Amino acid sequence: MSVAHARMGIQLLTGLMLLAWPFLIWFGLTHNSLHWLLPLMALLLFLRFRQTRRQAGHNRVSLLDEQRALFNGVLSDKTSGWHGPLLVVNTSRQFSAEAFTFDDIAADAFVELFTSGSTGQPKRIIKPIARLDCEAELLAMRFADRLAGCRVVASVVPQHLYGLTFRIFLPMALGLPLHAAMLYYAEQLAALSHDHRYAFISSPAFLKRLDHRLTPPPVNMILSAGGMLPWGDVTQTAAWLNIWPDEIYGSTETGILAWRYRQQEEIAWLPFPGVHFQPEGEAFRAFSPLIVQQDGLLLDDILQFDENGQFRLMGRRGRVVKIEEKRISLSEVEQRLLELKGIREAVALPVSRGGRQGIGVLLVLDDETRQQWQRCGGKAQELTWRRSLLPWLEPVAVPRYWRVIDEIPVNSMNKRVYAQLQELFHDTP
């Protein structure tokens, strides 16, 4: 069932402000342009305005003012603070069994999204609504049986493509109830009613913070995207919720590309139907029904394919630096670190100190290794790590600067912003 033909199922949406979601999408699509509603900003205002408009130092209305030239107006359930063109949406807590009939969606309708990636600079992405409809159909083909009877809850925001696709379009395509309320904490997930079964749309950033002391909710399916889910977090999530996570590979630019269901660590990614990859040097170009560009899109990830057409992610292109005339792959440094016992996550960066450049690493350790690191002293542990890396790396590639932290900082899209990570090396502990 396509999204365009599933609008009769909108009455299934539950919770405060829920009926406004399809209206937000429909309004822009039937008025020839979504410039009346810039999804990134207006939806963000719609969801968060009540909580954030009075917080010092972070004003959502200021963000709207800053990008005023990019849209024509705002749809919201609040009026305070915004002085531009505004349509106020009245919503109700009451469930309505009445079905709504909307006008047909314009064939050339599109939405605009922004992605920051690892640079921190917003990049405008145009997504035709027909491609989003196709994406929902591909997902429905893969997951419809497992999602049957579930209510959709999420810890990811809907103004990014992952949240928009999985929180809004997919439930609409399958006629599933979805919760408007965002899950920010594991306690909210654990507090879900046991009268229903749930599909949980999440990310590695949330799953790594699950509190396994809480009572697990009745979750039938977990979907994770936005970054790699470390194997340790996969097993801990499965142990708590008694179900293994499904992982989605893709990007805002490409849409969904591949999927995997890991019950053991070394499971390759399986491309979705219609997706194929063409080698281009050390890189690959992706083609799919969701990609508008006729020549496909060049991926930043390095893929390694097996004889079955499945692949593994082997790091990122372009993460090569030159130190003392040696080309150093930061992805390889990270991979070698992750092979060492007790290291759960690793980020390698070039760091300059006193006119000399070396490799710095940020590490997240498991509990046992962190206790050992604290007990024995950081310098002794760093020496052990260096010795373990020397058989695999050039001496100049062995990290010189080390930081052990609780978690790797990410932005709202679960992406690492390397300029921010560099700041963690500014002060010597």
C-alpha cells in the first residue's frame, strides 16, 4: 500500500498533536510547494516549541528567523514569539474514528531536508515525495509481517529523513498507530503500556544508554540507523528486550540502501531490492529507485563485497592524513583499536601540539577495562595499547594522544562532528 493511498489510515494516529502530522505533509504537497513549510524548521518548532521557547541560549524562533528566506511560513499549534506568516493547527487529545479524505498529492511535490554530516555545515537535500512513497513501499515489503499489530514509538526526531520515513511514512503506509511523543530516556521506553506491542525506531546513541535494570517493555521489533551499532550494544539490547535489533544503512542523500539482522557479530549488509553499487576507484557509486541522479551518488563509505553481493563497511573515504611524509588511514587506526580487548568505540584524529602533528584517539571502554585503566594509571595502559598496535601500524600512526571518555559526542542526527571532537584535545588532562 502506498503512502498516497494510505491517508484513510490517518485516523489511527494517537496522542497530542498527532493529527497535525499528516496535515503538515498534506498542506505543503497540495499547495504546489513545501516552501510554505520548511520541514526541518517548522516540524522542529511544532514538536519542541513548548519546551524550548523559554530556555536561555537556545531559541527555536531565532533559528526560524535565521533561515527566513528558505520558507514562506510556519504551521504550528502555538503563536508566541513568531511574527512571520503563521497558520495555527488546533489539535485534540481525543481519539477520533473519523477518516479524513485529502486532495491528491501533486506529482512534482517534494520536501526539503537538511543534513550536517560530519562537517557541521547544513546541506540542503531535495526529496521528491514520490521517492519517499517508494521508500515506504520497499520497507513495507521487508518488514510488514513483523510490524503487524505494532504501535510505532521512537527516540529519533522526524525532521530528519530516518525519522520522517520510519516514524511517519512507514506507519501510514501500513496503517499502524504511531506515538507523537518522543522518547528521550530509557525510563520512558520502560514505562510503555504492556497492553500493546511496539516497534521501536531508535539509534545507536539511544540504545547504548539503555538501563537494563528497568523492566523491559513489550517490543516486537527494534530498528536502528544513523551510525554503526557496536556489537556490545547489540547484545546488551537483545538481552534486555529479548529481540535482536535490525539495522538500516543509508543516508539523507541516498535514502535506505541496505539492511541487516545481527545475531552474531560478522553479519554483512543486504542491499534492498533495486539497489546496486558500481565501483569507482576505491569508492562505490550507489544506484537505486530512491536516488534521483541518473549517475547515482558516490558514497563516502568504503564497502567490501562478498560473493553473494552483500557487503561490510570498512571505514570512510578521505580519512587519510599525512604525518612525517607517511599517509595514515584514520579508519585503519580506529579498526585496529577496536580489535583490542575492552575498547568499545574509537575515534582517531590528527592533533597538532607545539608545531608537531600526531594521532590522537578518543576511546570508550567497557566497564572492566575502564576500571583497570583507572586502577593501573592511564600511562601504563596507553603503553600496552601502543605495543599492541605496533605489529599492525607504522610507528608514526600509533596514537600519541589518548582520551578516555564516557561516550563519543554526536549531533542530533547521530553523526560525529569532527571539529567538536578536536576540542577534546585542546587541554592536556
